[in-house]
Amino acid sequence: MVVQGIRKATVGQNGVGAFILQCKRLDFHYCDWAGSSKGMNSFLRNSLTKFAALNPQVEITVSPRPRRHPVIKGTYINGREKAICVRNLTKEQVLQKAELLRDANGEKLKKVTKPVKSINESVRGVWSPYHDGGIHV
Amino acid sequence: MLSRSIRRSILDSRIPTSALPPTFLPNRARYFNSTVQHVDAPAESLDASLLATNASTEALETVAPVRRTIRQKVPLPPAPFTQPIALDASVKEMLPLLAAQPSHYISAHIHAKPYLVTAGDTVRLPFHMPGVVPGDILRLNRASSLGSRDYTLKGTPYVDERVFECRARVMGTEAEPMRTKEKKKRRNRRINTVKSKHKFTILKIAEIKINSLEDIEGSGESV
């Protein structure tokens, strides 16, 4: 007899019952000396606490990256990472980039042509010529 | 008008608490640029109306008058139904049968575009919806058809929104790969490269529910 795994009765779908944000961590890297970090440093001083408080499900770390451009890195549940260089951006633009990383799902960008994606089987089933009277020629 | 009705129906579960200050709204609180809102007090509950008037006076004190003209980010609750629903006899007969069947589909309209969905489907809207954050729940109240394996309720042109409840959760925002298009005119060396990258809101259909006949007919009379 062949060993069989336990078959799953249902498939977990994020958002149908509970919702888990795909972004799990945001790393903010800054430089104290370089001018390209000016907006980033202003963001860290003024807006980061509010941003962090509004997004309690995201872990936020701040670390220096001396003599380099400022970077925001997002780590996602699927194991991928997205990094955005925020050199010479203003405080508001840095916030926009942070929100972009928070809203993203971590997947590589793909061109999607069909708007609806489904794993459910067809509700009305496949049409059969042998049922429901059929076609009289 | 349609977009307004959708925006109005955003997060109907949030409506009773919208009289409270924004700190009480976990989903709305994550919306970074949220301003203090003036929300009309619900008439029926005394405590809530007291809270709301307090909040509105605070809003008057703290928010500059210029900012009050900005469009509301938190939509108003939808207007209550004044007329009782007029259901056809055949609909009354068939709707319980439709509801009893195991799986349902709905052709929900967003900005006049139909999306044929079942519960659990992912919808990539062809636009970036403003004012929503991941985790928000939208109630889709416009549908042109609603059905199960053997029955379909077709709208003329739309199904009455009291018949069903369809909720979608905002999953996030996705972008497409950068598009480049080369613009070249004849007999000229110059090539202009146009770049574009659009953003799209992703929804997940969280719930499709068909209301029972008592609920449908009671909703018009009670209000």
C-alpha cells in the first residue's frame, strides 16, 4: 500500500477570513554626513514614529549606512526583498516610497491582462449536450 | 455617481464607529495623511452623539477653516432605504432555492465595469483606488447578475443591493513592469522614449452572501 499524505480539505486564502499584510519588515538606512540623505534624515526625525505607529504589523528598523545613499528595504512574507534608493528625495517623497513598499506584495512585477484570478471551480459547471433536453436539429 | 456610491459603501462595518475620533479606527488609522473628520452624529444613540459633538468641536478648534473644504477621506454612511423593496413573486419563490445551492457567483460592477467573481477570487482593478489602505473592506453594492449552479437572478439593469452582500478586501497595490514606447518620426533621427508605469489596486472577494427574504423585506420597513 502506498503511503499517502493527508489531503487538504481547504486552501488558505489571505484576506478571505483574516488578513495578513505581506510586508513584514521595513529597513531604513541613512547617512549622517551625505547630502543625499537630507530628506531621509528629516523623515526619520519627524515622520517615522507616526508611520510606525500607524503600521503596527510592520517591523521597522533604522540603521546607518555611512558614505552611501539612503535606502529603504522591504522584506516580505514570500521571502523576497525590495529596495528603493531614496537619494535626494524630500520627506514627503520618502514617505510615499515607504507606503509603496508597505502596500506591495513582494512579488516580481508582472503584466496582468486578466482582471480576475480564481482557484474555485466553475460555479455553473461545464455545458453538456446530453443533459437539459439537448439541441433538436 | 457610481464611484461615490462605492466610496460611500466602503467599510460599512466601520460606520457605527466613525463617530469616534480616528484613533478608534484601526484600519483608518493606518492611513497616514488622515485628517480629523467632522461626522454627523447618529440620532438614535445618545452617547455616540455626545462623543461625535465633542469630536466635531475639537475638530473646529484644531483644524484650520481652509482645510475643512478638502473632500472627506472617510465617506459618509449610505442613506437609509426609504422605500420597501418590491420583489416579484417568481423571485420570492426562487431566491431561497438560489441561496440554498452551495456556491455562488456575482457579476459585480466597479466604475461600470463588470467583474464575474466568486468568493475568494482576486481582482486586479484597472486603476489605483485612492484613499484605501491594505486591510480595508469595501462593500460592492452594484451587481448585474447573481447566481448559483442552476439559478441566476438578473438585474434590470442592476440587482437591488438589499438582496445580496458582497464584500471585498483591499490586499494592496501592485504595479506593472515599466513600459517604454519609442516615438519616431520619419526623416528625423530623433527618438523620444516615453515611459509609463501604472499602479493597480488588488481586491480579494471576501464574502458573497444572499440575504434571506425576511431580511430583504424587513430592511425597507424598519428604516
